[in-house]
Amino acid sequence: MSASLVGSEMCIRDRSNTTLEEIARFIEAHDTFAICGHVNPDGDCLGAGLALEHGLRALGKQVVGLLATEDPVEEKLGFLPGLENLVPAKDFTDEVEVFIAIDVPNVERLKDAAAVHDRAKHHITIDHHASETSMAELNYVDPASASASDLAWELLKLLNATGKDQALCALTGIMTDTGRFSYQNVNPTCFIHAAETVEAGAEPNLIAREFFQSRSLPSLRLEQLMLSRMMFFCGGAFVCSYLKDTDFEKQGAIRDDAESLIDILRGIAGVRVALILKENGKGEIRGSLRAKDETDVAQIARDFGGGGHKAAAGLTYHKSLADALIEVPTDVIETCFPEDAEAEVERLCILIRSLREELDD
């Protein structure tokens, strides 16, 4: 195990009850596995899970990769080897010895896969999200890790099960969860792992082309709408915007087309915290939060039943978009900018009231 991972293990001892070495030995002693990540899986969740799936299969294990729901995954991740073989958890009825939860902190985030988890004899969690609860006998959580894919790659090295497919999947997770090594979560270990995956056959240019350089025209049109609706608070340090269901319909866009938009807001000079709220077509609002400094946006997400990392977090809101545009930004302002809170929240409420007719349309 690399020195940085050893160091981080000491600081998370209260969250983990095992080591990656012990997990490797446990895997070697068992034969049938199901692997699943969280709902709405991103590049890290899918990359880490698929890397483990390829690695365990190379060891002669019987492995099924599951999706927490039957919702389609991001088209931009279609290049990942093995993605086409993932099974919606609700369609999987077999028994497995071991359920591995990757990049997911609790059973609720497993959605349909929770039933498979409950049927399994043994449970392993490998994650980099801090959590107050545990759902596994073997629980390894390292919030200091830049990505779950870093942990998956470290485990595959311990199993002597690295390979080209595993490397491509792991590097995809590392690159996407660090924003191509530009976010605050970047550490020396993720660069070491990136180099190792490239040496094993992963192609960073393939990931860049397929994931970062393949935006659709509908995505660009959604960006125009989002930019036209930007609202700045606290001297420009906080920006928020929104998208409605009708925006997706009118632009011929799918939900994935809006996934990268939060980073546009985050990239504005002077912004410390960015928020985008999007209707998800199911009567809910999906919120994405990003921070460019040491502001902890995960705490805000947790206030609404969500979660994530200090600099990147998400939430689901169950009332109207108009309500969301008052309640979530208010929490951001009061939590992150308390010195401006009273005046800025009042200005926010006046602004959203003026938009009521448009928001309800």
C-alpha cells in the first residue's frame, strides 16, 4: 500500500474496521460476487465497479456488475469496457456469497440493489465518502482518497489482478472525480495511480476525447439557458441557476446533457460556491453544489438528505423548484456567508417571488 494511503488509514480508523489487505484475502477465499455503486452512477462509481469486476473475473471469480436502478447511465461513459453487461439490480434474482458496495456509503443509496445486498451472505464496502453508518462486515472508508477508483486500483494491485481494462476503468474514475486533476481532492497518490494505470495500458486521451470533449448541441443550449438565469449573491462569491423540465423537452436534451454545467458556474472568477437546481422529470429537484475553496458544501447537501465531498456534493429536493430556489440558496448563504445572510436572503426571496410565474410555467 502506498505511503499516502497508509497515512490516511490512520486518520479514518474510527470509520473503517478493516484494511484493503484483509479485503483482498477475503475476496481470494470466496467465489461469487455482486458489485454495485450508488444511484445515478458517475465516472468514478462506474469506473471503480467495472475495474473490480474485470479484476475479479481475471482471478476466475463469478461476478455480476449491477446498476442500482434501471435508469440509463451517461452516454459519455459508453466507452468503458463491460458497461454494456451491467444488470439492473431489480432483474437480478440469483444468490451470491459476497456483495461489494463501491463508492456508496449506505443502503439507501443502493436503491434496487439493496435487496441483493440483503440476500448476500457477506458484505464489503469500499468508499471514500465519510459516513456515520456502516452496512458491511468489512468496511473500508477513506475520505482522504481522491476517488473510489484509487481504492479499487490499490485493491487490484494487492490481488495481482491489474490489466488493461481494469486500468482504463480506474483511470476514468480518477480523472472524472478529480476534474482532470484540478479539484481540491487531488493528492500525490492519485498521480501515482494514474501513472500506473497508463503503464498498464490505459489511454488518457481516449478518456479525454470520449468524456470531456463530447458535449452535445442540446447540452450547449442548456448552458445558454443556465447562464441567462444566473443569480449572484454575497459580492459574487455565490452563484446559482436552474433548469426546468420544459427546458430539456424544448431543447431535445437528456438529463446527462446537464451534468457538466455546474463546473461552468464553478469556473467563474470570484465564485467560491456554485449551485445548480434541475427538475429531474420525476417531480423532484436535483441539486449540485461545488466549492472552489475550503467551504464544506457536503454539509449543505446533508441538510437536505444528500451528501458528497467537501468541495462537491449533491441533493434531491422534494418540493417545487420555486421552493428549492429559496430554501437551498438560503442554506448556502446562512452557512457559508453568515455575515451577509440577512440582507442577501431577503434579496433572494424578492428575486424568486418575481420569477414565480416563469417557474410555475
